[in-house]
Amino acid sequence: MSVQLPYIQKSLLALGNHQYGAKRVIPQPVFEEEKIIHNQIERVFDENLFIESLREKLLDVYLMEDAMDILFQSLSLRMKVDRLGIAFVDYQEEKIIAEYGVHVDGTIRLGPGFEVPFKSTSLHELIMIKQTRITPDIEQALTLNPASASLRLLHQEGIQSNAILPILINQTVFGFLFLSCKQKNYFNEQHISFTTKLLLEIKGLLNRAYFSKLVFSKLTESFAQLVDKKDNSTGDHINRMVQYSVLLARALKKQPLKEGYEIDEKLILEIERQASSHDIGKIGVPDAILKKDGKLTSEEWVVMREHPVIGANVFKDLREGLKIFDPDFYRVAEDITRYHHERWDGSGYPEGLSGLAIPLVARIVAIADVFDAISSKRVYKNAYDLDTTFNIIKESKETHLDPYLVDLFLNERENIVHIYSIYGGLDE
Ligand SMILES: [Fe+2]
Ligand SMILES: [Fe+2]
């Protein structure tokens, strides 16, 4: 080592005097040991330049999806990564939720909204030990663990090996980055160490983007719960209708592609996070009308029917105020809120839209909302039993509700009854 000291000294001096952006001049190595040192210096320099360019690309990025796309492109320049995914840990609900994925072929099966409970995934161990895990052979892993839905979906995407890197904030794992490759035995320690360095650059952004998304969704939900308590003394309406909506959305996703019914996991996740907001406009309806024990007069109905527009405009204002960050901010919440009282035959409000002109999210939520309104007690009515409720929903095909979606909803009867029972529906 002492023999190499002059080489190291000269190299350090050259690096110290190096101007960023200029061609670096490190003394040429002569001996084998010097070549090893030279290569390592070159590698560190390359990596730093690479990280610097990633930092520049991320300067104007706000959305997690954009940050992930940039990370994917950057990683692809240095290694064979065919898929990049990110999932976040929900400690309250004890589950891990996929938030975004990008695949070289464009086909993502394990996409946003895919979730697994802690107890059914080995990722739970990684949360504890906070270490990276490489799966060199997905096919073999699937043979050993045939019940794993995530391995199966990755396999269907053509993935043969992957690496999972925990993302830490304050020594707590708040998410995972998934690197995948269509080749077996691909990832090694060098790939992991390089990705870890890039992750350090991007994790603050990912954390902030996810945090703000979650804050807005939790705030909306809390506010929706408050409004719901004012409207429905029975409570739990929001929980049930969100669950019914998600159930129907998932049933739809399993169907062959159909025009006017295009749905993916990301939209399902948005429905899950934003359906609760459908009635927030009721905050603008006087209590004398909202809580009236009896039928509303036609004048009172006029006021009551303003609630979709009052609520939707809150989201419209928020979106317009924040559109430089995200042009689609709260768009799903706005569509659900504005159009959940439209009717399939065009006789609804506020705009009298009909058929497929009503946004899909609103057609889905309308079925869930109507089903729960009929099957629960309200100030103006008693709860109908489930058989009667299912019959009323069936009869609302073509007139009030989307007939195709109603059929899918009715096919889910067993799951609906389950949700109804766990969220207190049976007590009403
Ligand atoms: Fe409503
Ligand atoms: Fe409702």
C-alpha cells in the first residue's frame, strides 16, 4: 500500500483541483494496484456525475409518478431494470399498498392499489430488519409460495428476478422500492448499492409526494365523516358506501375491456380515497332541511339539490389553486361529488347527464350510495331489509342506475352482505 501512496496523493490532488463539468485528469496508472485504485476513482466519479444529473432532472418534479418515471429512465441507463415499482406501508391498517409501477413493456398487473395485509406477506420481515432482499428466481419463489398474489402477478408480467429495497425515514420503513428484471439471477450487490445511492436523492421527494397525497385524502375523509354525522345519525354510511364502491370497481376491473367502463387499479385507489367526499356539499344545506323529519317541500328540494355543486366546487377551487403541481388534483373527488345524483335516463341532477356521459366513478358510487341509503335507517325512513334493497336496485336498472354496473353489483351479493354486517348494517 505504501508503494501506492504517491499515486493516491497525485490522484487526490488532481480531484481536488478538478473543476466540475470539465474533463477530469487523473494520473495514468502503471502498476496493477494503481489500476484498481484508478478504476474505483473513475467509478465514484461516474456515479457522482450520474447522481448530479438525476438531481437536476428532479428539480422541477412534484408528483411521485414523474419522479418514479425519471428514476426508471436513469436506472435503465446503468442496469437492466425492466420494471420499477413503489409501495407504501400503512401501519394503521397493517397493510402494504402498491402506489405506482412502470414496466418496460407498459403492462402492469401488480399496479397502484394492489394491497397485501402484513400477515400475508414476507415484506413484514423486511419492515423489521430494514434490509434489502434479492429474489433471484421468481418462478422458483412462486413454486415455494404458490399463494403469493404479488409473485404470480410479477410472473405474469414476465419478471424473473427482483430486488426489494426498504425506504427509510427516521429509521422507520415507510415504503419499498421494487427493481425487477426479465432475466433470472440478475441483481447483485453493486446494483443494490448504486440504487441505494439514487434512492437517497429521491426519497425525500417520494416521501413528501406520498405524504401530501395521504394528508389530503385523510382530511377529505375526516371532513366527509363530520358532514355525514350531521346528516346520518346512524354513522358508518361512509365506510359502507366506500367499501361497496371499491367492491364494484374491483368486480368491473375483472371484466373484459368495455368502452365507457375503463378502470385500472389507480382509479380504484382514487375511488377508495375520494368516494367518502360525495356529500360534503351538504355542509351548505341548512339543518332545517337536512334534518327535516318528513318529506321536503319542492322549495326545500331546490336547496337540497344544490349539495353536489357546492361540494364539487370546493374540489374545483382546490384543483385550480394547485394545478401547477397536479392538473388532475382531486378530479375524481370532483366528479364523484358533482355527478353522484345524475341518473342513467337523464332525469337526475345537477346537469341531467345520461348514460355514459355520466363519469364512470359517479355511476359506480351512485349504486353504492343508493344501496346503503335504502338499507339503512335515515331520519325520514326506516331501513329496508336486504332482499327488498337488492330488488329495488335491480328495478333501478335503465332508469336510475347503470344497468351493466347493477348486474355486476348484484353478482357480488355475498361480499355486499359481508360488508353490511361488519360495518354495523345489521344493527340498524
Ligand atoms: Fe348526495
Ligand atoms: Fe351518501
